[in-house]
Amino acid sequence: MIPFIARRLVQSLFVMLAVAALAFALFRFVGDPVSQMTGVETAPQDMERLRVELGLTDPIPLQFARFVGDLVTGDFGYSYRTRQPVGEMIAQRVPATLELGLVALLISLVVGIPGGIYAALHPRAPGTQALLVGTLIGVSVPTFVIGILLIFLFGVKLGWLPTFGRGGTVDIGGWRTSLLTLDGWRALILPAITLGLYQLTLTLRLVRAEMMDVMRTDHIRFAMARGLPLGTIHYRHAFRNTLVPVVTIVALQFGGVIAFSVVTESVFQWPGLGLLFLESIRFVDIPVMAVYLVLIGFVFVVLNLLVDLLYAAIDPRIRVAGAA
């Protein structure tokens, strides 16, 4: 297992280097940050001096080497728009995005896994048909439409829940959380449902499909022939063999929730990383955009490594293959 982890870590380093190169190249051609930082009355010589101070006139290889070196040392530079350290700006927004993503993922798992098991074990039940129709709607309707509909219904018409912002927060050791206040939970419900609905539909349909395939295998039929209790067959044997693809999709879903929360955070004005990324695009804030992309790449690399380790814990055949 140790050689496997070492090999994956080396591969991850190359992946992160590729992501850094992509971020560096992509955001060097989105516009002139100096034009956004200065006004029309700024003299050309002052604009050129600012470009020199920011290192924008240096050779491209030198700029990339400096960019990678700063990332490795944890020095993410300064925002062109606010002149604040990018690391501090990211750290201030991370709690909001992580809490939103975790609650959205929890909603998708709590509803999706039991719903998928029920749909697989009762394929002809009316409840199963209702679940499949609901998941089809959840996949088809865009996220921003779902968010607007929830705002209109629960925020405007009924007035039960707030429609924007994060609500009340509590500072715990530098981590500002909204999970410890009632106002924070009320503000979290609508964006979490909006963000988690698409993941819920994927989880439910995946669990249903995998569970139905496993139930047709020979070892499940043999277990039934032996007279084992149905609960043991369904949850100890069938569901456990369903977990390998489910773990994969759940891990990638969490990475997707973090990466693609931009739309939800924009609709609900949720002060997270996604909203920060949109603001940085608007003002051509290249350091923030580049660090955001590298951070998302790092999240996916770590999640993929954790998935590989979970495979070995879930499926003994993978441990045997790795030892061989």
C-alpha cells in the first residue's frame, strides 16, 4: 500500500503542475488588469510603471516560475483589486463554501442512498416511479432556475426563509461558522437544497442501478438459496458491493460541489469562494482567479487519492490485488 500511495503522490505532483500551468496560461489572456486597477485619467507612464511593479513585463517563463514558487511556499500574492493578500481572502471565504458543500452533500446522501436502495428493491412500486420522475426533473432543471423558484416560494411568497446572505455566524478559533446559530441554519437551507438537488438525483439513480445489478449476481442468489435473512442479503452483501462506485461518485460530487458552487452562491449571494471567483473575473483579478483554479485542482487530487484508499477498505479484492 505504501508504494501505491507514493506512486499516486508523484502522479499528483505532476497533475498539480499541469493545473498551475493551465491557470497561469488561461488567466494571462482574459484582459489587462492594470486597466481595471486604474482610471482613464491615469498617465500611460504610470500604467507602465505599475505593470513593472506587478511583474507583468517579465518574460513568461520567469513569471511562471515565480508563480509556482509562490504557490509552493504558500505565498499567493496580492489581489489586484483590493491589494489584500490572496491567501487571507481565500481563507475568509473557505468556511462558507465548505459548510454549504458539506450540508448539500449530506442532503444528497441522506435522501439519495435510502431512496436508491428502495427503488432497487421495489422497482414496480408507485413510490419508485415517483422518485424516478422527481430525479429526472432534478437533473433536467438548471440549478439557477431551482434556486430562483425556491427563493420565490419560500422567501417571497411564504416568507419563511431568508433569500440571500449567510445569516448569523460565530467565530471559533478563526473559523467563522453559521452552523451554530439558528439564523445561520435558516440562511443555509435554501442554497444547500439548491446545490444538493443535482447530486441527490445522481446518487439515487447510481445506487439504484448498481444495487439492481448486484442483486442479479450469483453470490446473491446463492445467499438467498441458503435462506439468509433478506436484511443481511440486502445490506451486508448487496449494498456493500454497491459502495465502490458510490464512493467514487460521492467523492467527485463533493469536489464538484466546491468547484461548481459558483451559480448557487451567485443566486443567493452566499459569501463563499464561488462568489469571490465571479468578482475576480469581473475585475480581471488574475491572482485570485489563478489561485482559485489551483485550489480546486488540489481538492480533486486529494479526493481521488482518498477514494483509492477507501476502495481498499471497502473491497477486499482490491487489497489482494495491491499486495500481489
